[in-house]
Amino acid sequence: MAGNGYDNGEGAVDPRRGWAAAPGGQDAQQYPGGGPVGEPEYFTAPHPGYDPGAPGAPGAYDPDQPGHTRAFTVEDEQYYSSTPDYSAPQGQDNVAVYRAGGQSAPHQGGPRLGWKELLTGVYRAPSATFDRMRDHQVWLPALTVSLAYGVLAVLGIGLTKDEVVNSTFTVALTAIAGAAVGFTLAGVMLGAVTYGLARQLGGDGPWQSTVGLAVIIGWTSDAPRLLLALFLPADNVVVQVLGWATWLICAVLLTTMVRRVHDLPWGKAAGAAALQLLALLVLIKLPTLG
């Protein structure tokens, strides 16, 4: 019989202690941690809430039960699965990291605004309105504004106004309907160009709100000039000044919209809006203001 009191000369399970005895009769208590070297940590260091000295506790050591060893129980699995992972970067637990291009915090969204709140909010509180409508489509207001602008454009431009007034009802109706549809398509195409440029420059806004808001901004900003042109000649100094002023307002609003919806800094937002602003100036403003 080997010197450790067992049939073989190797370590064996001590029924009195529940761990492997060391070869050569050396007691396992001489090893640090109360067990042989290499023993898993959870065998000798139970987690909080487990009393090793209290028989009957989940997974506790009971010296009165021969051959009892520390088993990995269901309670252990629940405990370790609920333990926080401290290896993860601190300060990012349960926090959605916002991929910002120019903002330091996510936008404050909310329910969709009504027509009145939307159209007035674009001019009274543009940043808050664009943040609120970032994740909402505005197709119906944009379509309505486009159709109304098309009618005003036909009547507000000198040459077309004379042709419509002096023509038959059928011709006038066809011209007005054609202008309404044409300006609707033009607004959508210009808004799509602005959206594409914003995405190329690193923006992350949705295309529905970008195109719809671009249409609303482009046409409503020029509506005061067309209303005034119904009563005054296009070359009147008041109409001229108002035309340039509304174009500058359009530039500011369109740049702000791209910045807020696509989370871009001012420079990139202005670059994304530049092509639409140039098209509005060349195709609509200059022919009537020049």
C-alpha cells in the first residue's frame, strides 16, 4: 500500500474532504486555496451568497457526505450568466453609440407634425422641426406645395401669365396642370440630388424626409415672390429684392435641413445643398429676375 493510505501511489479523492489528496500522503490543505495546484477557481472560492460551511447550501462542501465534491450547479450557471462583463469598454454599457458626423448627441425625434406645425415650423423653429421630422415622410405636404407652386409659377411669370390669361379655358387649364406636374417632378429630382450628395459626404439621413423637406423648402421660400409678382411686374425693384432675399433664405434653410437630417457639419451640408440651390437660381430665379 502506498504511503498516502490508498491502494495506488497517486492522488485520490479524500472522502473526508472532497478533494484529491496529494501524492505521497501530503495533505491537500498544504496547497494554497485549500486544494491541489491547478484546481479550478470556483471549486475553492464560492461566489457571494454561498456559505461553504453551511451544509445544504447550493454546491456547498459537506464533510459528512463521503465523496462529496463541488459540482457546477444550476445556481452557478445563473450566477455567472448574470455577472457583468467587466472586460467590455466602460461607459458604453446599454448605451447606443451614435455615429455622429457633426452632432454630439442623437436627435430628439417625436410624433409626426401636422401640416400647420410643419409649414410654420420650417421658418419659426427650423432645427427643431427638422429633428422632429427626420424619421417621418412628408410626401403629401410636399406634393400639395409643389402643385400650388406650379400654379403660382404660371401666373406669376410675365410671359406665361399673358399667354394663360389670353387663351381659352382648355389651354389655360392644360398649361396650369402641366406646370403643376412639371414643378412637382422637378422638386423631387432636385431633392433626390441633394439626398445623394449628402450620402456621398457621409450623411446618414433617410431619403423620404430629405426629398420631401427639400421640396417644401424650395417652393415655399419662393412663394412670396410669386404672390407679389401677380400684382407687380417681374422687373419691379421690390420683386427683385424679394427674389434674392428668398433665395438666400432657401439656402440657409436647405443647408440647415441637410445638417440636421444627415448629421453633417455646416461645410458638408452646404456642399450637399449647393447643386439644388444653383439649379433654383439658374432655372427659376435668373430668368425672372434678370
